[in-house]
Amino acid sequence: MTLPPDYREAAARFAAAGRVLVATDFDGVLAPLVLDPSTSAPLPGTIADLQALAALPDTYAAVVSGRDLATLTELTGLDGSAVTRIGSHGGESSAAEGDDHGEAALDDEQRAHLADLTQELEELCSGLPEGVYLEHKPTAVVLHTRRMEEGPAAEAEQAALDVAARHTGLHVLHGKQVVEMSVLQADKGTALVALRDSVGASRVAYFGDDVTDEHAFTALGADDLTVKVGDGETAARFRVTGPQDAAEALSLLRSLRED
């Protein structure tokens, strides 16, 4: 793909700014979507680009994902890296201090709520068609329908939303073939803004593909570099077709920033 001239111009202006933060979603951006999420792998060169950016003066890099922090760190291979990992849609961060390794602490009431919710969803899944499955996170439980046909998947997602509607105090994210229910309020936009402020960045670049990334796009400003990967309505300033194009756009940022 040849990147649009307006993106190239905006990327050049971004690269010339003082202190910047370059951040990206993982699945669907760095890594193409696959049926088995445990086999997801970043495209060649993308992790190296983030690490190279993080090594430059006044430049910070981050991966922001719905994955739990431990899984995100394993899949990216960024343990001990200068690249910040933000997991669980902002509920966990490698930038956090303390012995919990960035995990958000739940109180007794929240833990009990999560246990009840999980049990109810397990009972729901036992009666749904094959292919639906649950993912368990420190602060949330997630229903996935990626392995299902479109019709049954939509019905399963609606059934999960109906379960969520019976619980108060939940934070629900309905993304691509996924319904995540968290007992802790968190979203990518809030997490990204917090990281931007903590490092003192004047500009942020963010790449995302899912509806959950819209929180980040809308939280950022008109001078930030926001890129939607794939189809769908978006608040992002720019759009590329898929992960291969996102990798090219990220590589361009690296080369411009290094010059």
C-alpha cells in the first residue's frame, strides 16, 4: 500500500514535535485477527519499531489492548521493555508501581460480583451453540464469538448483553465478536490520556481497529495522529485497510522520528 499523502504530511509534522507518545492496539493492528487468539502474533518488524521509538529521546511507545496484561506481555515479548503495556482496556498497566505488576486491585464486593457474573455466563454458554467461549481476566469476564457463524454469534452476544443488563455497576464493552463485562471502570481513552499526561507528551499517535478504540480516538485532540485500521465508522483522522498497512504507517513514524 502507498500511504495517503495527507497521512504522510501529518506523520512528518508529528515526528517533528517535541515529546510524543506512539501507541497502538494489538489484535487487528499489530497482529492480524485469527480464530484462536492464543496464536496471535505481531507482524514482523512492528515490535522492533515500537522498541526503537521508545529508545529515542523524548519519545514514548505503548501497546494498549483488551488482553489481560500478562497475556499481552507474553504475546508481544515486551517484558522488561521500555514500551508500556496497557491491558484489560486500561484496567492494568506495566507503568503502574507496586507488587501487583499493574493489576487493578478489587475489593471484596467487586470480587464477589465478578464471581457471580462469571458463574451466570458459564451457565449461559453451556446452552449456546459450539464455538462460544469465555476469557477470564483479573477484573472482567469476556464472551467471545469469533469461532461462530454470524447469526448464532449475534444471538450469543445479545444473550450476554442481557445478562449484563441484570447486573448493576458493570462496565460493558461490545466490540468485534466480543462482549466484555468488567467490575472496574476502565477504557482505552482514559488510560491513554493518563499515560500521555504522566510522560508529558505534547502529541499522541494511536492506531486502533475496534469500537473499543473509539474511546481513545475521541479522547485525543485535533493535533494528535489517530488511525483507524479497517472498516467502520470512526472518529479517527485517518484510515488504513488492515494490519499490513498499519505496520507500514508505524514504520514511517519510526523513520521520520529517527531522521
